[in-house]
Amino acid sequence: MNCIVHKTLVVQLQAGGTDRFPALAHLSYDTGDPFAVTVVFSHDGRVLARWTLDREMLGDGLMRPVGIGDVRFRPVSTGPWEELRMEFYGDAHPDGGRHHAVVFVWAPAVAAFLRETRDVVPHGDEECDVDDFLAEILAGS
């Protein structure tokens, strides 16, 4: 039986050159996929985006800049306020640009969530059933 850790956080979303506005981030960790954290961003009851993130990368992003692709994290400190800056790059625009959103979240809340996930599956104890994974890939071919 899979164990799920869930936390909902208020975050600040900035997209398309707008000012920050509050949104919700629903973080989920399922032991069935022990390397991943799923985050669903919502506002006024509407889902804005859903991303699957690497749990280790998310933790590393609390300490230093990480990521070079569609997802990038880095710590930001403004006085006593510690934030995690999460950048997400999406599909290309017709003009060649890309959709881009920045989410700012209170870093201690993310760290607390990650501690809860490590209480369930400690770092280094993650397991992946390679046979099932390969069978799933081959079935889709």
C-alpha cells in the first residue's frame, strides 16, 4: 500500500511580466513514485498547472541554484524572509518565446514537507521496480 504525504501552501505566482499574486500549491509525495513530488498550482478553484518534480532537486534548490531545463530552483533571501524561487518554462509561443512562470514559496515550508517525505522514504532508500517500468514502456510501443 502506498503512503501519500500532502501539503497545501500559499505561494506567490508571477507570469508574463505581471506582479506577484497569491495562488495555492498542492504538493504530493506518493511512495509509489519515490523520486518524485507532484505540485498542482491553482487559483480561484482552477488548476493553473501540474508539474512532476525531482524530490532531490527540490531539496537541493533550497540551498543552491539547480536546473538548466524547463524547471529551475534557487534560494532567495530578503532579510529574514527565505524563499524558494521556482521557474517553469512551458510551450513555445508562435513568436519563438516560451511560456514562463515564476513561483515564490516560503522555503521553510518546503523544507518541512521534504522532511515529512523523508520520514516515509529516507533519502537513498528509494526503490523502483525496473521490470514493471520496462513492461509499461514496452506495452506502450
